Amino acid sequence: MLREVGEWLDARLGAGPTIAEVAGHRVPRQTASWWYVFGSGTLVLFVIQVVTGICLATVYVPSAAGAWQSLEVLNYEQPLGWYLRAVHGWGSNFMVAMMSIHVAQVFLFGAYKYPRELTWIAGVFLLLCTLGMAFTGQVLRFDQDAYWGLGIGAAIVGRMPLLGREGVHLLLGGPIIAGQTLSRFFTLHVFVVPGLLIAFVAVHLLLVLRLGVNEWPMPGRIVNRTTYRREYEEQVQRDGVPFFPDAAKRDIVFAGIIICAVLACAAIFGPIGPNGQPDPTIIQTTPRPDFYFLSVFSAFALLPPWTETFLILTAPVLGIILLFALPFISGTGEKSWRRRPISVIGIVIVFLTLWTLTWLGISSPWSPHMEAWSGAPVPVEYVRGRSPLELQGALLVQGKQCRNCHALGGEGGLRGPALDDVATRLTHGQLVRQILQGGGNMPAYGRNLSPAEVTAIVAFLGTMHPAGEVPAHNAAQLLQTPIGR
């Protein structure tokens, strides 16, 4: 019956010859080994992510009010919803790890050299898209870790010269983390990045079929632009085997192992988060990214403050440029890792560094300093001649990191209005009510500040008005004041 169905479809689609050509294309005999299964393993994991992601999207609510609750429904109310989330989360972890191993194997085997430069470039795009999928997926959990992790990401983007403000608005969909932010990341995670992944996977596979699978790197076999293609074709004709079943059987076995490993981790360890609900008033928090970004988290914690901005803005850019430029810098010559000791040492150093930083990110009690702008001192003109209570309020504005969201003296966040003239817009009572109860984009801080702290902050903010301009006042109270007083 299956044969008849296949013949019926082939008679109408004419896909049989194409499938046979793809499945039977010849590869060098030695490439039919376990060293060449990591690419197919990554592809299988991507398929798992697509299938489980489609199922999750039918329940997930991409809004600030409903995202966390929808994940709780999946975890505790939807039948096997927790397991679906666990498979998707652990599939993401496995995919990042498998992609990293595949890139390292391609680098060590010299598979980026002529004529496979474009194959390598497509692979670099796939690596970046995979990391993009991982980051956007973590944000969609919208728990305490995701909220503050995104805040740190926005702070990094905001440090870009000239384009910082526009970059933050592009990332968050506005000046604050809100419903538009989740809607934007949902679109990226479900449509944009997977679409790019599918496109680059297609290009990558097409290039592999057209240029052939990289041969086993033998010491002394030099890549020469004038002779390599002819020598490769001769090797395939002389000692090649069909991809299916000779090479594909290992890919199939490895894919089965990977699927079983993901399903087992999902069953044993369960879904990843969500942790506590996102609360912007809790600044004494210890957010942790998923494992693939723990090394970056640790590096930021260990960087000296004076080098932080420079390295954050330059190191990733230089690293990505180096990856793209690699096949043009070293496109010919020796492929074997035995004759390329610098490459081997470089890979070992990179993986040891990443492993060490990741371990430190798990074990060290670090917490990011939420000091995007509060590290800048309060301008002298705002504290000169102030009373002790007002000075205490200035210290609290700094220590409670109000300037993460509010600018003062031209420096600070853009999530809320500037504080330089706040006393001309809000009365004393309105300032107290705004701090305690929140409103608009501002959360309520009534549970996080003592009455004495609120009094000091309001006293300081009451001095925030231009010279010669009367602060805001309650007109009703003035009408009740007796004449002559």
C-alpha cells in the first residue's frame, strides 16, 4: 500500500528522481563516520523545536498580563503541558550545544576552506539565529529572570554610541518593558528567526549537496584552488559511497539517541521555569540566564568597571567579524588538525574558557548591579544648599536606582519622565501617592520603601523645579486658607 501511494504521488509530483539523487549522492568513504553526525543532529533538534513550538503557541499568551499565567496553565492545568514545555526547553539547550560542537568540528576539520566558504558563512548565520532563538525564548517566559535579563540586554544596547536610544526602542517596542515588548519577541521567536533558520538551512544543505561533504582531513593533503575540485571528484569516484544508507545510518542512529536524550531530560528535570512573576520593584534580585548565556553573564561580572562598556560593544562584534572572515583569511593550505596546532589550542582555550565561566555563573553568588544610570552622581547643583532630609532623599534616589527609569541632569533612563522639573508637575501629595501606589508606567513601591524613606525622597523631589518657578500646589488648600495669612 505504501509503495502504491508513493508511486501515485511520484506520478503527479515527479519528485522521485530528485529524492533518489539526494539520498544516493556519493560522499568520501571516510566521512561516513561518527564525526559527521553533529550537523544532522542539530537539524533534528530544530525540527523538535518547530513541532513543540507550534503546540505551545496555541496556549501561550504574548502579553505582559497573560504570559506568566499561560505558562502556569501549561505547567499545572493542561494535560502533559509541563512535558511539552520541558521538551521544548531542553531541546533548545541541546540545539545550542550541538550547534557549538558542529561549528568546532567543522573548524578543526578545515571544512571552511575552499570551495566551502559560503557553506561556512551560512553556518555562522545558523549559529547566530540559534542563539537568537534561545534568547527570545528565554524572554517569553517573562518571569523574574527573563524580566531582568531583558533589562540587562536593553542596558547593553543603550550603551551603543549614537544609536543607543533607537536600539532600545527597537528592542523593547518602546522605552519600557511592556506588552509591546512581549509581542515583538513573540513575533521574532515564532516567525522571524525560525524563518531565517529554515532559509539558511536550505542554503546550507544545497551547498553541501553541490560542493560535497568535506573529506577526512589527511595530514599533508593541501587545499589548492587550482587542483582541489578535480582531486575531490576523483576521490569520490574512486572511493566514494552513497549517502544512503552508508552514511545516513549513523545519522539516523545518532538522531534517535538525541531524541531519547531530550525526552529523558524533559521527564527527569521537567520544564525550565517560570520562576517568580516579574516585579520591577524588586531590584535586589539574582537573575540567571539559561546555560548558553551563563558564560557571558560571568564575564560581565568579572570585567573591571572601566572596561565594561568598551568590551561589551567591541568583543562580540569582533568575534562575529572574525567568524565570517575566517574562510577568506585561511581559505587554503592544510586541513588536518594534526598540522594545525594553533587551531587546536584555540578551540581548547575557547571551550575551557566557556566551561569555566559557565560553571562560575552557576556556582557564584553574583547579582548584576542594576545601576544603568544610578552609578552617575547627582549633579552638584541639585544638592547644594539642601537640608539634611533633602540630602537623604537624594541619596535614596541614587541608592534605589530611580535613575534607571528617570533622567536627572540629562543622564538617566527614558522609561519615565525626567525628574528635573517634577515639582512643577506634581504636588507633595501627588508625589507621595505616585511613589506608594504607582500609576502609568510606574510600579507601586509602597511595599519596598519605609515611610521615612518616602518622606525623604518626596522632600528632595520637592526641590526639583527651575529657579524662580513656583512648585505645584493644591489649589483647593489655598482657597481654604484664611485671608491675611
